[in-house]
Amino acid sequence: MQSSSSLATLSSSLSASAIQSVATHLGATERVTLDGLQSAVAVVINGLSQRSGDKNFLSQILQMAENAPENPVVNAVTSGALTNPSSSFMTGGSKFLSTIFGNQINVVTEALSSKSGLRSMAATTLLALGAQTVLGLLGSKIRDGSVNASNLPSFLSRESDALQSKLPLAYQAVSTHKVEVDPVVAQTVRHEEKRGSILPWLIGLLALLALLGFWWYRSHTTPAPDVVQTPAPVPAAHAPVLSSTGADLGALVDTTLPDGTALHIPEHGVEGRLLAFIKDPNRNPDKTTWFDFDRLLFDTNSDSLQPQSAEQLNNIAAILKAYPAVHLTIGGYTDNTGNAANNLKLSQNRANSVVDQLVTMGIDRSRLVAKGYGEQHPVGDNATEEGRALNRRISMLVTQK
């Protein structure tokens, strides 16, 4: 195997501008970004390989890859999709990751976050980059005929072995089951390894990052003026942040917490409203002042949080760390579609998931209570899709501050 030398070649061949084009979006150094992206690709490939014995799963992956654009990462950077959790790039990456890891996606995200030293939201973005990169490359190989349903398992196994050293140590906590390759297929893999290697695949990743570097260089280089000095351009307004239901939450604003933590939160988001309540000495905890999360997303009929939820959860965790006296009840709610008992269970499980996630972010479990309310206390009209979307929510109640 040439995995180490190939990865070393990738690291040394990338220009500083190519690395920085991605690092700019993450607020990280070029070294951390490169290592994190390699780990994200390794995690995605490994997850695919572990489930390569499932024919239905492989069929899903092939279909998703066939429909993947050739340069999704380049398009995402140029369009600003990396900073928009509702963009097709981020939601597509999330869907792909959820297909692979299911309810273990949060464990995967935290494993990458721990290895890279980046916050969960940056790790989420890296995973989306890795997922879309793998999808794009698989799509290219499917279209050129080098990968198909019969040889996809052997291809994934070969690439996974080559990238093994880049996997985060904490990734071992993911409870997926690696299906043993059929002996006939394994023999085929050995023959194919003589003809192919991971290098062409890594060259494809290198090309994507090089394109990103070109975009960054073009967008960050100011041409020298001729004779007449032109006025400085007026900065474009920040794009509004959208809630999980599509509501406009305003642009991101900077907020500094008492412990010095700097947050970038939507001006009309729940973080600001929660902070205002906590800081106001005239507002005391009661049983009716609930604050609805506005950027949490779960898989359909599941308690599995989607990766783009990490940013808001990180913000809430930061607020709780800055105000250690604050205790919360996390309430889960559903619409009235389906069985009431199942809805009650789902709402409880979703509230539990949010509490569990906050605990992994460093919040003492004794400060948090999870409570499922099912169909109770609707805030929208269950006769309309818009109303049902509002009723499917997670809320916070300050019980102590």
C-alpha cells in the first residue's frame, strides 16, 4: 500500500492559496483544514466500506452518486453554500451522511471535531465537504464505467484501507458493522490492487482543492489601480440566516459572553432571545416562557439530529457555560399526524437527543431535563403543512438562573 506516501504527496503539493480557500470558511489554519478534510474523506469512505455488503444500501449510494454534480465543492464555495445550513450542498451532504451513519452521525461529527480541534459546526462542514467530494468522485467513476454495482465493494475496501491512518481515534465508537468481503470478491480485489491505487482518486481531490484555491485567489486579490484611484467598494450585506422552517432570522451578529466567548448568532434567533431573558434581572423563571430552537433538524420520524444542527447546539452550550447557574428543561413536540403514543415517544426521544448532545458539549446533565409532550401545546394549525411544521419543535424553558 502507498497510502502514507500518497497522502504526503497530497499535503506537499497543495499551494497555500488552495488550502486557505477552505480554511477561510472554517476559521481554521491551513494545516488543520487539510488534515481535517483528509480525515473527513477517510471517515466517509470507511463508513461506506463497512456497509458495502448491504445491496440495498449500495443501490442507494449508486443512485446518489450518479446524480451528483462533477464539481460540487467548487460550486459550494463560489455560491456561499458552505455558510448556509439550508443550501442544497449542506442538506445533500447531510442526507448522504445520514444514509451512511444513521443515528451515529453526531458521534462521527464529535470524533472529527476532537481530532481536528475544530468546533462541531466546522467539523460538520468538513464532513459535508468530504461527503460531497466522495459523491462527486464516485459519480465520475460510475459515469466513466470504472465503478459499478459489482466492483463498488472492492473499490471502497481498497480506498478505506489506504486511508486508515487518517481516521479519528474516537471514530471507533461508531457502532457500524463491517461486512466481510466474499472470498471471490477479495481475490478480485488483490488482482485489481496490482492495476490501480489510491493515487488517481487523491489526484481528483487535489484538483478540486486547486480549483478552490484559484477561486480564493481571484476573489481575494485586488488589482492595482491605474491612474485614477477608485473608491473602495461597499461591502455586500450579509445574507440572512434561515430557520429550519424557512423563516428569515436576520444576518449574523457578534455577541460576547461574560466568559469572553464570542458568538456569531442570527439577530432574530433563539440564542439572542434566550440571552435577553437570562440577563434581565426583572424576568424570573416561570412555567410558560419557552424558547423554540429555530435551527434544529431531525431525520424524518427519527430522533437523529442532522449535522447542521450542531451550530445552534454549540451556541446554546456556550451560553450555558457562560451562565453556570442556568438550568433548562428541553421540551419535545410533534404535530398530530399518526399515532399519539408514538408521537409522545418520538418527542421524548428527540428531547433526550438534544440533552445528550449538550452533555457531550460539556454541560452537566444535572442542569438539564428532557420532557416529551407529543401532540400537546400546538403553536400552529395542524390542518396546514406550515402549522404542522411549527408544531414539530424542540423548546427550552429556563427553570433556574
